[in-house]
Amino acid sequence: MKIFREYDWHHVSLIVDESELSNTLIKINIQTIFKESEFGHEIKLDTQSFDKRENRTTYKKLLQQSSRAARGIIDH
């Protein structure tokens, strides 16, 4: 959150491979952290999920979409 405040970033993109339950749980935790806004800095979180077992969505496409929505990208 210090980085987001320092650079005055308000948009973050989260890209999650939901083929494993642990990644889905991490996504939920990150969404909760950004939603609760205890840090005094409002953040809009754009979440994009994919399943690596499915070849329909390319990673490059997800990154391009994320770059339009956010300055910070969290990849898990």
C-alpha cells in the first residue's frame, strides 16, 4: 500500500490462474485487502481470471487488457 500511496496509483489489475484452489483463495484474500480500504487510499481492483488447463485465453491478451486498466499488475 505504501507504493500505491507514494505513486498515487488507484488502479490495480490482478491476474489469477484459478486452475488450483490455492490461487483462488489468494485471489479472494487480495480482493478483501483492497476492498476493506483500511489504508486510507482508495484502490480500484480489476480482476482477470483464467485456467491454465484451458487454452482459450492467452496470457499476452490478459496482460494487454490489464495494462489498459491499471498501472500496477499482480500476477499469481
